[in-house]
Amino acid sequence: MADFTFTELSPVRFLARSAEVHADRVAVVDGDLRLTYRELYQRCLALTGVLAGSGVESGDRVAVLATNSHVQLEMHHAVPMRGAVLVPLNTRLSSSEVQYILEHSGASLLVVTEEFASLGRSLGIPVLVAGPDGDYESRLAEASPAVVPVDDERSLLGINYTSGTTGRPKGVMTHHRGAYLQSLSLLVHGSMSASTTYLWTLPMFHCNGWCLTWGVTAVGGTHVCLRAIDPERIWTLLRDEGVTHFSGAPTVLSMIAAADSAAPLPERVAVSTGGSPPSPALLSRLDRLGFDVTHLYGLTETFGPIAINEWQPQWDELAADEQSALRARQGVGNVIAEPLRVTDPEGRDVPRDGRTMGEILARGNDVMLGYYRDDEATAAVTLDGWFRTGDLAVHHPDGYVEIRDRAKDIIISGGENIASVEVERVIDAHPGVLESAVVGAPHDKWGEVPVAFVTLRRGASVSADDLAAHVRSELAGFKVPREFRFAELPKTSTGKIQKQVLRRTAQGDPP
């Protein structure tokens, strides 16, 4: 048998290939800046030298606080090319939260874009600023490459911190093998190629942009950077840059669909969504605008999407409402993951009847190494080698999984379980509703009752009685919210509704 040497799997290999195969193609569009793949590669090589000059060695942690920009993309490539560990920071965190992550991760260098220069300089850590008042560009111009080869594909690539809604943020440890394979899985399921133009509506810091920071690069596609969510700007870029793909949470898709510039596109655009189940009503609106929406499911702990609602050709013959309901499901494991399981509290698989609820368990190449410096938390989400997601779902006879709720979001009223997602879907189907969130509020008799927070579509005139009647026409009476509050919903930087804030509001506590 021949003794051939196998190459360690790592996403750092993608850029070098594209710099050779797609050298003159536009790699990055960031405002007025355009970089070819040759230029992007040369900049990332030089950036490894900048990191070395800042004292960064193999295994050191490098934190990045940056908008969706060429800087964030360059850091995603150059940090692992240097053999260091990437720590992307949520751009909406407070200074104290950023400080905690820097200390917990042990970061030795912080790289920031100009929007965060003042904050970065106040944190007591060496900082490299990209912008008019920083030396990022001047140091790039003077640096020589200092690349460290990847010699272990299961070694630490990055630490991505969770949102910390139930306590301190946890550091999810990602590895080179998982990021490499997850990048390829998203390319397969998204049908991406060198002709792909990907609009960055999804934050690159969030699960490394679902690994598409590397995936789009692998096929030589074009990254179109969007530094802040602006629906009107999104519509401009969709048309002017010939965008073919983008991703975002359902709340972001709602904003895009409701924008003044919203109008059917000349060419269909592939859209990936996740974070919470999109309502059939929203899916129908997006379809009319020219968006083909695929529902993905995953967590930070699974490198982003570990499941895809893979469309079956025979579903094309179904009525529009039936198709929308099918599109709202979370789906099946992606091509590099093992099939999802749905289990009872003892770890036994529930029947695939579309009714029996259990917890989703995941396993595969795209599952984290564990939580950084937190063995107790790692053990709490491990069951016989499977990752416990904390999401409650049913398993349909065709193998597709459909989330009913987060375990913590189930409302127990008078001994009856109420899935907030089910109630939200009915509310969102009302033509006057833009989006909603349902949480539990304490009640002397029933323990807790559902309360709905609702954002209406612009110009809509809808009362609480109207919505109560609408929900009652579709669901059992005990599931009808006892109160409807009309307000803008608080969201994370990735567009997820912050239900923990709404729970405190419903309980009468300060948000």
C-alpha cells in the first residue's frame, strides 16, 4: 500500500486556492473598496506578519471587534493562518461584557474597526485599529508573511461566545476540521459557485458567519459587506451588485419585506434563515418578492446550521399554504452531520409521529470541542456522546424535525403545555402583524399564562380583541394570550428576539 501523506483539513486552505484559480475575480465589495482574490490573499499573508510583530504566536488568542467588513474577513483567514485562535466579538456587547470575554479567553491582542476604536483603546489590551486613525494599513504595507502550518485538524480554531442569556457567556471551542467541512456543507446545500454574490446581512462574528466567511471564499464567490442592517441599503445592493444569496434571522427578513423599496426582483435570490421558525405568512410574502427561502437549524455549538429543510421535488405540486408549512420545519441533518435525534428525558428516541415532543440531539463533524474552561457546562450538554441542544421538537414520519419550542420557552398554564412558537405562528398569520413573541407571565390561579408582544405592520389598525379572536379561531382557548402588548421587539445583533427581556417585562420587572 502506498504511503501517501494526507493533508489536515482546515479552512485556511481555501483562500490560497482561490487566489490562484480566481486571482482577478472580485473577492470583496466593502463600500467603495473592491479587492480581488489575489489582493485579498496578499493582504492576509501580510496580516500574519502583523500579528507576529504584535507578539502573536501559535495558540494565542486574537479577539476581533469589527463590523461586516474586509477587516473581519481578513482576520478570519489570517488569524488561523498564523496558527492563532480567533475570538470574534459580538458588536452589540457592553464594554463590561467585552472585557469579560477578553479576560476569559486570555486574548493577547484586540483588532477593531474604526467604529469601535474608542472602546478598544479603553480595555487595557494591545489594540490594532483599522480605519483613518489606526495603523492597520500602514503595518500591512510593511509586513512579511509569518504563516504557521496547521498540523492537527482537531486543534482549536476559534472561540465563539454565546449570548449569555442564562448567565455568563460560554466560549464555544471550534476546530479546523469542523469549520472546513461545515463550509463545504453550506456550499452544497446553498448551490454556491464562483458566480455567487453573497450579501453579508448575517453578522460575520456569529458562528463565523455560519462558516461562509470561508465557504464563499472556497468557491471564489464575491463577499458583499454590509456594516449595519439597513433594509433600504439591502434592496440597493440586491439590485446593484446582483446578489444571488444572503442569510438572516426571520426578524431581518421581515424588515426587508416591509421596506419601502420592497418589490419583486428580476432574478430569484436564495435566502437561508434560522434562529427561529419563520411563519408561513412571512414565507409567502418573501416568495412573492423573489426570494427562495431555505430554513436552516443550528447553534453556535454546531458551527451554525447543522440541519437543513431540504426541499423535496414532489412538494412543488402542493398548495401554497402546504408548501409554506413545510418550509417552516427545521429539516434533516446536513451532509456532514449524523441524522438528528429527538429524545425523551431518558435519552430514548420519541416516535416519529409528528406529535410526540422531545429534545433535539446532534452529533457529527460540526459539533464543538466543548466549552472553553468550563467542563461542568460541557458535561451538562453531553448525553452518550450526543450534544443536547435544549430545543424541543417533534419528529415527522419522513424524518424531518420541527421545533415546538426551546425547553425554557414552554409555558405551563394550569398543567397544560403551551408552545410559544405555535401561538406566534398564528398571530404572525394575521395580515396586520409584522412579528410577535409570546412569553409566560405569572398567574395566581394558572401558574402562568401566555402574553403576546406584537409589532404591527405600518399603517395597520388592529386591536387586542381582533388578535384574540384570530388566535381563538385557530387554537384552543387556553392558548390564547391573556394580554397583547404592542411594541417594537428587543433583538440581539443577529436578529433574534430577546425573549428573556420580554419575560422580565411580562413579570413586571425592569427589562
